[in-house]
Amino acid sequence: MSYLISTCTTADMTPEMFEKIDVRYIGFHFVVNGKSYTDDLYRNMSAKEFYGYIRNGADTSTSQVSVGEYVDYFRDLLKEGKDILHVCLSSGISNTVQSANAAAKMLKSEYPDRKIYVVDSLCASSGVGVFVTLLSQKRAEGVDIDTLYQWAKDNCRSVQHWFCSTDLTYYIKGGRVSKVSGVIGGIFEICPLLCVSPEGKLKPISKIRTKKKVLTALVDKMEQHADNGRNYAGLCYISNSDCLEDAEFVRDLVLSRFKHVKDIPIFDIGTTIGCHTGTGTVALFFTGDEREDS
């Protein structure tokens, strides 16, 4: 039996990219100044409009997909006559994997002969995008769902995430950066370099002075951790929160150092993740050595 690969809109790719790799998705929810929306990949609210609210200091919050929503979503996919491999945003960031597992369990009696595998990606933003793209490629190669489920669990930590921000406002609001550190960082142009840990949590690595240096540090980390170093030829995605010029600087630097990398999509960080990063974040994703605590 053939199967579907599915994820959430927190994979931060465009609708066209999801269609290209044949991956389904379900939307998280977010609130801006008291009004609720569904994360729909900027169909009804453009990235420019969303980050305009952010720049004006909007009050934002997010909520994950509920168990009931997952039940309805999975049921509709099962009606297509296919099994499901669903990839969730990291459990180190969200409890959505628990909701998805609960929904899968509830549907077991209704569809006893069908498979719904839920994967904790331990990834975030377009890192999830890289991961589901890899899974889609393996499905196209003929890998069956059971084998792919095991591969996903074994290899999710090989997706490297490196990111930085030149605007710490929403990191401070979310408690990820202290107010004092944020103020000092703003005065002295200090930008934090962060990664995603083996447990799928956001992890500050260092503080770097000036934007150009921290953006360059992202590419230095790719050279350090990517498969085959500068001979890397795998997937590379970049996401940004309303700072396209910074993302393009990183893309051009990657292309100049990694001659076998030919195509680097740049995505807007979606509304769900963007509610927590604010503007000024650039993230670089690629595959490499398994993440380790450092």
C-alpha cells in the first residue's frame, strides 16, 4: 500500500514547495493583538503584513493543533486509502507530537488495518522542511513506510540548525534572552548565535559582535558540521523573518564556499515560529554530523 508523508505548517516552506515534494500539512494557530488566525503559509495574511504587526510591537501567541483537529485531519487522509507518516515539530519546542499520537491511537479502532506513524522530528522551522524533503526523496526511491519510519527516528538529529537574530525583542518577551542581555546586546551590536540541541531545544552557543560576523558564523558552522565539509552536496535551506538581505548574504556566502551546492531556497519564517522570533532572524539548515551537546 502506498503512503502519505505529512507535517505541520511549522516546516516553514511555501505551498508550492510542499506540492513539489508531495507532502501534506496541517496548520498551527496564532493570535495577533487578540485576533485568532490559522497558520496557512501566508495565504490570507502576507509575510509583509504579519511582520508589519511584529515591527509595531504586536502582542502575539500561538497554539498547536488539537487532538480533535488531528483526528479529523488524519481521517481525511486515511479516506484516500493510504497509510500516513506524520512528522511533528520538535518535542523540545512543542507538545504537538503528543496530540498527534493521541489522535492516531483514537483512529486505530476505526481503521485497524491502517498505519499512522508519528515522528518527533527534533527539528524546527525549515529544518523540518529539510527533513520531510529527505523523507520524500526516499519514498520516491521506493522505501516502504516501515523502513522509512525507522530511518526517520534514527536520522532526525543529522539535520543541522544554525541561526542568529539582530532583533532580540521577541526573544526577550519569550524568556529566551534576558532583558539585561538584550539591552546590552542592542547597545553593543551583539547578536546571539544559536542552534537546535540533540533534544530538539533552542540552545544559545555564543554572542558575536556585529551582524556581518554572526551571519558569517552560520556558514562557518556549516563548514564545520556539513557532510564532507566544503564538498557538501546535499540539501540547504535558509529561512528569515523579514530580513531578506541578510538571508541573501548567507546564501551567497554558502554558494561561494560550497561549490557542489547549486540551489538554496530562501523561505519566510512562518507565523507560528515568527511569533516567537520576531524580525531579524536568519536560519541555515543542512545535513551533517549528528547533533551533540557542546
